[in-house]
Amino acid sequence: MDPIIGTTTTYHGIEHLYLAGYKVRIVAVMKGAATPDHDPDAADAYLTNDLEIAHAGGIGALDRLEVQPWLDGKGRFSFVSSDPRAIDLARFAHLAH
């Protein structure tokens, strides 16, 4: 599996309009968080390293990813994070089909 944590991609969704077109860095995966019955306290609900993600089956269409947008004017990633659906990120858009 290719590395996920710490990699960058672009946000192309409409759920988080303030991220539209931004380059974002992936900092965590929230398995199944795009489902109404998601349990954020489940053992594998919040994954912060690639080994955990691989053991959980990789990235799926119903996952959310914690991301930090790149701030051009400051030359760094934001300290603030967002939780878009995996399918709204360019790297995982193929999962929507």
C-alpha cells in the first residue's frame, strides 16, 4: 500500500467549500465516518499511521480523512484541520464510482 499519512492531495468536494481547490495534507483516517451509524469510539475509528490503515483494509468510500490545508501566504500547512470524505479528495476520487 502506498503511504497515506503525511501525503498531499487536492480537495474537490462541496461539503467544505472553504477547502475547494486547496492542497491538503492527510493526518488521519476516520474509518466509516461518512456513515450515519459511525461509532467514533470504536477501536479502529481513528487511524494515524499507515500500518493501522493497511490492517483496517485501506481507504474506503465511506471513510473521512483529517486534513490540513496548505496556506500559501504563510508557507505552511494550517494548524486547523477538517474532515472531508475520502471521495472528495483527488487521490481517492476513484472510490466514488
